[in-house]
Amino acid sequence: MMVVVLAAVFAFSFCLVSISAVHAQTGGGPPNSSSGTGGGPPTGPTSVGISFNNPLKFQSIPQFVRGLLDVLVIIAFPIIILFIVYAGFLFVSARGNPDKINEAKRLLLWTIVGALIILGASVIARAIEGTVNSLR
């Protein structure tokens, strides 16, 4: 169970770290007299007229984080329910065996802790966003 939680945290942090920006620069100077190719220093405005459409529906980083946390909650909620049901099944199938009952208790405890972390992250992010927006 701990391995699953660590793998989820690693995957989530990898998604946040792997976002990067790409910057491009265009040349536009006169052709070099010796080779006849362009690429000299720009002589004027280098606007090419290319525009990029945003493929995401988010216009800012806070909106993106909110959307990412919403997706995380939507994906995690059924998994949490399944783990709670599985812990209940372990309680029933323990038949009084103290080791199996302790295993079921541990699974239920860590499922609830994971659920609180996931739901708490969403609540904390919204509280921080509300505080920042009220300060503007």
C-alpha cells in the first residue's frame, strides 16, 4: 500500500516538474553576401505573424492547478471507495484472526489517510487561491 502511495506521489510530482517552456527566436536579416543565405542580424521587427492557440481551457497557472486537483479527486474517489470495500472484505474474511484484523485495520487507516491528503490538498489549494484573490 505504501508503495502505491509513493508511486502516485512520484507520478504527480513528475507531471508538475516536467512542464517546461520553449522559446524560439527568428532571424530576419539580409542574406549574407558571400553565401546568399539569410540569418544575419535582424534589421527590423521580427514579427512573423504566427500565433499559437492554447490547447488547454486554462488561462493561468492557478486555474491549471485547480483543474489538475479536480481531476485527481475524480480519479482517486472511486479508488478510495474500492480500498474501503476491500478493507471491509478483509475484516469479514479475518474470522477473528488477530493478524488479519490488524492488516485490515492498517489498510483502512492508510486508505483514510490517503483520502484526507488528496481531498485536503484540493481544499488547501482553494483556500490559498481565495486568500490570494482577496488580497488583489
